[in-house]
Amino acid sequence: MTDQLLDEVVADGDKSFADSEYIRDWFIDVGREYVAQADDPTTEQVEALVEHFEDTEPADLDDETLALLWTMGSIFRWMLDELPLQGETTDPEWLRQRLQLWSGTVGDESQ
């Protein structure tokens, strides 16, 4: 596992270490929570990913896949914490506006 990924996992989590199993299991847990609470077109795809990685041995995951799982899990966690998920369809316009705002400020030090 790369040092950068390990540093990020340890910084975000409550553990002093992280391994393939920890990252995979965390992704599965966050993915399940996302599927249970979100109602948008991505939930079926997320559910398929969760099922795939449930059936994948942690030792079979390379560093790139682990980094992607950590990134996707972090995005799901952010969406669960920040998007207006209230048993209704998430608001894609809300997300689009946030992404436009973010993309407009990247690299612009005046904002």
C-alpha cells in the first residue's frame, strides 16, 4: 500500500494502521449506507460494486484499487453527510451547482 494512501486512511480514521481488509470493509459499509439512504440513479451501480467487493479477497486488491475504494467511499460519506437525503430523490441540481462552484474556484486564488 502506498504511503500517501496509508497516511490519508489513518488521518481520516480512528486506527493507527490500515490494510486491504480495513479499506475494503470500510468501502462496503459506507456503500451499503449510501444505497440504503440515497434514491438516485447511481444506487444500483453502487450496490453492484459493493456486492463485487464483498466477494473479493482483500489480498487480491492492488494499491490502485484500494485508492479508488477509499476515494469512492469518501465521496459516498460526503454525500451522506452533506446532500439533502430525506427519503426523496437527491437533488442533482444541488450537486451540479456545488461542482460548478468548486470547479470555478480551483486555481483562482482571488476567491
